[in-house]
Amino acid sequence: MTTVTIPAGPSYVLRRANSSEGVSPIAIRLTSIVQDAVARAWNTTTGQRPGVAALPALSDSYREAEVQSVHGGQSLPVPAAMREAAALLEALPTWCAVPAPMIEPSGAIAFEWDLGPHRWLVFALKGIGTIEHSAMIGRGVELHGTANFTGSLGKRERDLLRDLMQFKG
């Protein structure tokens, strides 16, 4: 079992069980990616990034997906998707709200911002170098699209985040 311990302050400690304790190689790799993302995020000027706050929930989602995959109802994310997810979390602007991460049945890693009726945004990563988005920013304003993802947010994704966080009607 992979555990995440988050003490007070920026000293995050991720402890990994050894592979003889029944931890899958992909879970071990996820822990390594999360450790790297946490270390890089704390080297920012603020030390407070929304992606860091989402990491424990991402670990929980992965564990749930791992349980579901045993029964055939879930695909686990490929390592490339996990790398993309870590890059996305690291690339989130400090002004945006913390997303709720989830592992979709297809194995895609999604991050959702749900800010009330008619105000939501989802970014999904599959490990193929693209980011998909679905958004509703006001009644009747639903947007969908796909863009290349190379580890940083493009203009469209940043605009969607900004519009979602600023929309008041």
C-alpha cells in the first residue's frame, strides 16, 4: 500500500512500501512522480500551489482505481498520463482554485473545478500528448476541445481557468 503523509508546513513526506508488500510497479512509479512534483512545487516563489494541494486526492483516486481495476471495471493510467498529470499540476497558476482529481474508467486522469451551477471545468490527460477540456462558464456556454500538451498550459486552457474563476453570473 502506498501512503501519503502530509505534516504541517512544506515538508511533505511520501513513504513507499516495498514491492514485496503487494504494491504494483505503476503505483511505485506514481509515488516517484508525485515526490518529484512536490519537490519542484515547493521550490516556487510562493511555495503554495494548487497542484500540491490536489496531490493527496490524486493518490486516493489512484488507489480507488487500482481496486476497481482488479474487478475489470477500471483501467489504470499509463505512466505517460501520470507524468502529464504531474506536469499539469505543476503548471497550474497560483490564482486558480484547487482541482478535484479523478481517474476516469478509461484510465485518463482528469482534474475538475466545480464552482456551482453552470460553472465547471474539466481537463483530462491520457498520456498521448494532448489535453482535453470540457467547460460550462455560464448558462448555455458549454465548451469542448482538445489541444497539444507538452507540460505547460496553453493560452486556451489558461483562458478557460481565468474565465471560470472570474465568472460571477
